[in-house]
Amino acid sequence: MKKVFLLFSKLIFNTYAFAQKRPATDRPNIIVILTDDQGYADVGFNGSKDIPTPGIDRIASNGVVFESGYVSYAVCGPSRAGLITGRYQDRFGFSRNPLLAPKDPNMGLPLSEETLADLLKKADYKTGVLGKWHLGAHLSLTPTQRGFDEFYGFLEGGHRYFPEEWTLEENQVKAQYDGYRTKLTRNEGPAQETEKEYLTDALSREALDFVKRHQNEPFFLYLAYNAPHAPLQAAEKYLSRFAHIEEPRRKTYAAMVSAVDDGVGALLDLLEELELDENTLVFFLSDNGGPTKDNASNNAPLRGFKSDFFEGGVRVPFAMQWKGQIPGGVRYEQPVISLDIFASASALAQVKPKNELDGVNLIPYLTGKNPNPPHQALYWRNFDRNRFAIRTVDSKMILEKELEYLFDIQDDFSESKNVISLDLNRKNALSEKIELWKKLLQDPAFLGLLEDKEYNRLHPDRFAPDVK
Ligand code: CA
């Protein structure tokens, strides 16, 4: 009798739990895990041998690897502006890495733009961002003003990794890179508690906490690790895993990636434990290709690195999972771009975006419902260098003053054979496409990281205390 009762109560409990749970397709949770300056080759799912990434690789085995997964720019800030708006960032003049300029309301993501968090708020999502913001430090541009309910991290383009090095209050910042040494921000102001953990571990801890707290409502978590961006700093716990790597910089870089990987693994474990894994899309990507000389990353077999438009600058490690809806273990070859995350989320949450999007909803392509390529063409502009690039299904072209490249990209993804002089018709057709795309774009809205001195000259009170 006792056994029957137990069975019966278990049945009731399960029915109750089921009734409480949203169907997997009703406003699924969205998690975007973004790493910083990670090389194309530096994940197991793209063949890394010296840096195991079993946590990140689970996303690939649970879902899809985007073999031609791109970001919309080859350095941090503009790439993030594209990702968070689903639009080419040059449409709104976010053409450069912004400077740290807390008094400048124009230094960052313009208020005309809707963030993915703004959008998902319209469908009652809880929204959180952890880690690197880099979309504006003025009060009007900080995460809690841009659709995020919660923020724990820093506004600058990078940060030191050990809390004992965070010696500055925000109002003590006097120069661009002082921003790497500030205490972290919690929501609108300085975090009240004293952080004790290695930064990557702290962000992973906060990600688990966010998911636990919001497990019963739709949520969007933007987990923007600054690892493995410089400075190269790793905790001993992770360094000790890499006795097999002799080169000290590569060893530290590997340890930094490994710390991220532990966090990703723990987050996936939690989703499974809470039975949220079928309710949640998880995207993983890097914001740009590896700056191989800076942080000892590896983009092989791609040509180039961070900041240029060869594949090594803009084709990144990129995977996503949605268990139960998207088959696992798929390698998807057609070009996709980080801008597609916004469009996919918008379709799934069934909310209309405020602005015209450049990305597309990837889900019908990944389920096989739509066999066509998601994009006819993808585009890039580096305004200051007057450099453009375009990727179609079979071609990649880069134009910069007298430098011109055309590659048969499907067969030659290492961009080893420039065929531009052999195929003027194709060059002209692709150039025409670029010309049409250019009409959508604006000139840069602010001076960038490379104009630090010029900005200081024009804004001598950049870091001066406010007079009350
Ligand atoms: Ca970056």
C-alpha cells in the first residue's frame, strides 16, 4: 500500500512539474556565451589537440558546429555591437573600438538601437549580462539602461584577472587602461562585496546563480567572458593542467581557455539538472579571431588574425545547441553570422524587432526545413582603412586600396590562392554588391581606441571629477 502511495505521489508530482514547465518552444531561454580573442583552432570541436575543451565540445555534440561561423567585425567593440543588435554595426556608426569615456553619451551603442535584451524584455524575459560590456560607459549606455535587469562585470574593453589587482574605484580612472584595474560593477554601481575569485571563475559562478534564480521564467543570459583576451593571466589550478605545453604564453592562454571550459561545462550540467536543457538555446562563439602574436592563440588552418578580414579575423569558433529541437552532432557548412542570434531569438520569442535586422532566424535551416543557404552574402567594412570584404556561398573578396583578393572559399578556406586577376566578372559582380551595401552605412559616430591622444586633446576633462 505504501508503495502504491509513493508511486501515486510521484505521478502527481511529475504531472505538477510538467504543468509548471513551459513547452520547449514557448519563449525558450537564450544563453549566449561569448569568449574574447579565442582562436578558431582553440576548441576541441575545431580540432584542438593541446587544449582540451570537453565542456564547450558538449555544445557541439548536443547541437551544431558552424564551420563557417562569422562575426561582423574583426575586433571586440564593433563585433559586440553587431551581436547585441542583430545589425551591421556600421549602420549606426559603431565602426571602431570605443574609448573608455564615462562622460560621453555618444561613445558607445547609440540609443536608436534596440539590444537583444530590450527585445526580449518585451516578451517578459529576465535578462542578465556578465563580464565585458564595451558598448559605452556613460550612465545612459550602461547595461541596466540597455535592457539588462542584471549586470556583474566591467564597462571597459578588458580587465585584469586577479581581484587583488583591482585597486581603483571608477572615479580614480585617469587613463584608458586604468579601466583594466577597477573594481567590478554590480548593476548600476560598484559591487559592494569583495570579489575573491579569479575573474573567469567569478563570472561562471554568477552565471550558475543567474540560471538558478530565474529557472522558472524565460531568461536571456549574455555571458561575455573576457578570457582569453590579454593580459595573459591564469590561476595555478588551470596552469597545472598544461605541463605538456612548454611555451609559457601558450601555456597561460591554454589555462585561460580551460577556465572558461570548466564554466561552460558547469552551466550545461546545471541546465540538465534543472531540466532546462530542452528549454534553452545555448550559443558559443568568440567575438573575433585570435590575435596570435598577442595571446598565443591559434587560427589554423585559417589565414590572418584579429583585426584583418582574412578568415582568421572574422571566422570564429561557433556552435549552438537546442536539445530536442535541433539534431546533435551536426556540422553546418553554410555561412552564418553572429547577427543571426538576434534574429533567431526574436522569432522564437515572437517579438517584433524595432529596427531592420541583418541576421536571419537559423532554426529552419538547422532543422532541415529550409535547405537553402541562410545568406546570399555577408559583408564587412573597416572604415579607417577603407577596407571591405564580402563572403558569398562560394567566394570571398577583400578590397583595400590597391590590395585586392578573391578566393574560391569553399575549396580554399585557407585563402592561399588569389584568383582576382583571373576572374574580373566575378570581381565586378561582388563589387556591385558591396557598393549597394555601402549605401546602408553611416560614418563612424565616435573616435576609437587608436585615437586616444586625439580624444584627450579634444576632451581634456575626460576623467575629471564632476563638480557639484
Ligand atoms: Ca575580442
